[in-house]
Amino acid sequence: MIIDAHQHFWDPVHADYPWMAAPELTPIRRAFAPADLAPLLKANGIDASIVVQCRSALEETEEFLRIARDSPFVVGVVGWVDLTDGWLGETLDRLRASPGGNKLVGIRHQVHDEPDPDWLLREDVQRGLTAVFAHDLAYDFLVRTPELPAAIATAQAFPHARFVLDHAAKPPIADGWSAEWADRIAALAACGNVWCKISGLATEAVWNDWDAERLFPFVEHAAKCFGEDRLIFGSDWPVCLLAGSYGEIKRALEACLAKLGRNAREKAFSVNAQQAYRLRG
């Protein structure tokens, strides 16, 4: 099963997405639904996808679970919950029992939008993460370089939990190489319980001036840190459309992974996502 482990659905007419307000995001400020993604997956040889949260709303998680129930190609949902909710265990039980709840595989919060880079280390957040892991769910780190120290400490605090680093922590590709980014994701990878999504990289480059060759040093470094068993492919559709088509993004990442060897490419497109999210079937 070939898996796109990171894609989104949204409709700005019916919900608010604060991060989408910037003028340069106008091209993607419209509805994107399963019917839009399905033909792209088929055209690019992708069998299944994991839909990932876009806004801090429990209603979105419930909506994504219903979509997963009704869309056979959606094999997992990484949703949002309030990690500071004192009744989070009950909330997760209710989500699991809701329509499509069997496809809830992970939780994510937009940590890089929090003003405190140590937000993950707050006592109430750590308590919430305990509830997430008690329900056998993975947790996606949506962080940039400044939040990586807190992510490292969190991965160390929960050595038996499963974490997935989104977008390789968004390296500043447009600005050039960052030693600080490189050192910090190496430290995160050393925890051993973190997978890394090779996703969202083209939109961290100059949108109209990038190619696989420019992305490769960042993919190569992630591969050196995480190894071939912990790299995961994700398109980041439809955000990726700011920089290229679904096919262009997929082919570029496939070319980067192919340079690392056949095993690295095949595992990143399949088994690694299955193991990180404990996908069934």
C-alpha cells in the first residue's frame, strides 16, 4: 500500500483558518475536498492517505473522522484535541466511539504558532499527552527550529510513545542551510521514538524556483538522522500547490528518496507510515 501520510481538507467558507489570512495564500483559500484529491492519488499511484488537522477545533476532528468513514482511501486521521482539557481521556473515548472513530491514529497541535517555544513542556500539555498515549495514538510535532528543544525534551519524557515530526521541522530552505536546524533534528532523531515526514519542503523553498536537487540536502540530512526506517512521505496537499502540482511534489520527493536507495524509497512510501500510525488493514 502506497501512502500519502500528510494531506488536508478545508473549506474557508464554512470555517475560520487564521493561518490562511496572508495574501500570498490566496491561491489555496478555497475548498478542497476528497473528490478533489481522489483523482490525484490515482494519477500518481497512491493507494491511501492520512488527513491531518488544519485548525484548532474539535469539530474539524469529528468532520475528518466522518470523511474517513466515507472515503475508503483515507486510512487515518491526525486530529486536534485540546491537550489542556482536564477531561481529555473522555473526549478521546467519545471520538473513538464516533462515526469513523476507528481511523483516529494521531493528534496534532500547531505548536509553532504558540508564542511560548516551550509550550509543549507545560504541565497541562504534558498531562494531555499522557492521555493521548494511553489511547495508543501518535503525536505529530508541528514545530520549527525554535520549538525543537521542547520537542526533544517531550520525546525523551515519553520514551515508549510514538511521535512524528511534520515537514522535517520546516528547514529554512529558501534562506539556505541552517546548522541549528540540522543539529536539533539530529538530537530529536536520537530519541529513537520519532519518525520524520519528508513533506512540506517545496513550500519552504522559493516557490517558483526549486527542484529536487535543491531539496535533496535536507532530505539527505533527515535520512542520516532518522535512518531508512523512520522517513515518511507526505505531499502536504493542498498547501503544496503554492509551489507545484501534486505530481511535481511527489516526483521530486521520490527522486530525493531514490538517491538514498531502493529500501529508503519503498519504506518511506509505505511501511514506515503504517508503523508510525499503527494503520490497520
